[in-house]
Amino acid sequence: MAQPVTALGMGPRLPIPTTRVRPGPGALHRSSTSWASFLNANTGWVSAAHGEIYYTTNAGQSWVSRTAGINANEKYYTNFYDIEMLNAQEGWVAGGVNDVSGRIYHTTNGGVTWAAQTIPGSGFVWEVDFVDATHGWAVTHDGKILAYSEPQGPTPTYTPTNTATPTATVTETPTATPTATPTTVPTATPSPLPGLGHLAGTVFHDQNSNGQRDDGEPGLAGANISIRLDGTPVVTTVTDSGGAYVARDLAPQTYEASVSGPLGFVSLPGTNPALVTVLAGQTSLRDFPMVLPTPTPTPTATPTPLVSTVQRQVTAGLDDTYQRVTTGFNDLAAPNVRIGLSSGYQLLSGFRFTDVQIPAHVRISGAYLTLNRTYHAGSNPVRGSTRRCSGQPAEFPGAAAAERPDDAGIRDLGDQQYAAHRLVDIAQSGRAGAGGGGPSGWQAGNALALLLANDPNNSGYIDTISYDGNAANAARLQIDYAACLGRRRL
């Protein structure tokens, strides 16, 4: 049976095993802090007025309140004057209610929950010191020293049992390196304290990405494990040389376990983080498979051909005209070029563009003839077809309507503009030069002439501005071309 805390006479104080820092007044929340207990440069606890206890894992940059188990009816009237943590799990906090009645609380899970200790009647407790989990002392305001020892049985957090065998303390025991046979349970993990449980497992290289540890798949050392409860960190640890980890003596709860690293590895999709339920008296298992990411191949850039453009405009009065097909009437000085059917006469219209230069071995990607409309007689669209001639003005009157191709090439663009499209083939056929002679490219002085023949279905005509009518708005030609990416017969 555990011996009760007893009152002793005053004597010399024992050395305190943990580092203590007294924070300044009002350092946390609205209460006055009294004492702090830090295990290292980052992890520590602070006791304060109004029954408050705070916990930090980042050297005090942020704090989390941990007061579960503190008597709610007297919490506001409770002042804690000292806190003593032996390790990351077990510790004590001491003080009193209304600075009269002494109180000591005990935790075995890092302050997630606290349990009241039974102590003899005394004034409030100034200080509490423990040298290990079974031997400790407390000093009260009314001059008493309270001693606690536990030769056998559980710690005073739990109801004493008749079990004669002592329960293992929470002193950290090195975890044995797992053997070559894959296992998720560290081999030397002690049994959990009564009412608590462990969470353990292995982080391993899942070489075949099947989510299971197969023979020969190695554990990964140096992976960071984080155990959280409702978003609050409870335990952080690092896997050993065999990839194993263990979080000991956790309160029965459902925790979120997550892993990061080691460098170069990523989690198998759908495995991280994971919810794990810890049961009292048991070790819950959770392995984390890690894989090496597949490098994303850098796509080979597809070369984009550089597109060049040639733009030309009718530059002389004799380079644009129209004639009546049946009579041969040709008005070279008219202020407009008429296209379509006029007074029962089918019309043949021509435009000549000089100095059209296109290099050899290129591909024509676009060709456009733009006309500015001044008048449209008839309700139906005016359509026509386009063909190329040698480029001499004398050929305009002599071109027969029967020679025109079947392609309807006049399209209404709106805003007083028309365009003859589908000219790519016409331009490509003349790429070797107006006089022919092979793929040498058009040279300076070469000209391209286009004839627009009437569509018999037309019921009207359009007038477009000629060079004599307004040189700035005369017909325009644009040809786009690019270098061929592969071999092509031209």
C-alpha cells in the first residue's frame, strides 16, 4: 500500500531536479504567474493564479491552457505557487484555495489531465520537489514539510490496488532497435501505467508503394512524429535508427498522428495524418509508409515557328479595275472597283500588288485581301471567287469567267469592309515567283495579281474604294508565312 503524505519537522531542503524560472507578473493571460518548470529550451509548464496551468513547446512563443481535472468549483479561488515536472509526462502542481487550504495535483500525461492528491490538513503549499516518481516533499505556508514515498504500488494518482509487484515508472527507457523482421512494436516498450496506453509504430520506406511493410523494406531514422489532441500537440518525437517510435502513457483518447521527413521522402497518399484511438492498458499501432517522389519529366519544348508577315497595298490607278465580262468594258480610272452583278452584267474585278517578297522554303499560313466597301446594291450577300494571274494589268480584261475556281472567296466583315479569304493555296502556288522558275522565293519587283469573278447567284454588287478613289483606302494584301519545321515538297 502506498504510504500517505505525512507531515515532518523542518529540515534541509533537497535539490530540485528541474530548471525553474519565475516569470514576471501578468506574463500570461489575465492571471499572475508564479513558477515555471522547463525540460529543455522549448518545452515547459507555468503555474498561475485562478487555478491556471499553461504549456508551451516553442520556448514560450505560444501557450496552451491545461487545467482538465482541476476542481471547477474552487478553480477561481485556487492559486498555484509551484510546478514540478520530472519528465514530459509526470509532474505535480501545488498551491491552495483562498491561500488557506493546501492543494497538490498530479499528472502522468504531460498536463493533459490532473488528479487531486490527498494531503494532511495544512496551509497552502509553497513548494513541491520530487527526486523521482516515488519520493517527494512539499513545504506549506504554516511551517510543515510534507513527505511522500512509495516503496510499492502505483503512484498516488490512482486508487491503490493489492498488486504486490511495483508498476514500472515513467522514466524514459531506451527503445531497442527493431530486428530485421518488420515489426511495428518497439521490442522493449514497457507496459502502460494503469488507466493509460501507448501509441507506437514504424516509419518505413514503402519500396513497392503498397501501404504495407514487406520483407526487406527498411525503417527510416530521423522522421518527426507529432501526436495531437484536438489540435494541441501532446507528444513530439523522432524515429530511432530502425524507424521506430513510441509515445508512452497517453490518456485514452483519439489522437491525430502525423509524420514529416526524413529529407527526400514523402508520405504515401491517404496515410498521413492518421486518427489513432489509444485504449487503456494497450499499445495502439500506427505505421507510416514513405515513398520517394517520382521526378516529373521536363517536357521538351516544341519549337514554335517564327511567323513573318508581308503587307502590300495597291499603289497605282492601273493596278485595280473591273470589267464587264460580256462586253469587255474596262473602267481603269473609276473611283471604285465594282464586284458582283451590275445592270445584268457579270463583272470581273482585279487587284495587283507589287514588290511581294517571300523567301524560299517557307509555308504560307495565311493570306488576306481586304477591301473597303462604299456601296452595296441588292439585299443578298455578294459572293465571288479568286484566282491568281501573272500580275500584268493587261491580263485583267482578257481573263475569262470560266477560268475562276469554285471557291466562294468574298466575306462580309462589317464596318464597311470585305475580305477575300482562302487565299493560302493561291499565295503558296505563287511562292516561286510571278514568273515561275523553282523555289527561289519572290524577289524585289515581283507582283501578285488577283482576279475576283462574280458568283452567278449574286443579285447585286458592291463597290469598294479604288486607288483613284482614295489611295489610303485602296485594297490591301497580307500574307503570313513561317519556316517549315520538317521536310516538305514545295
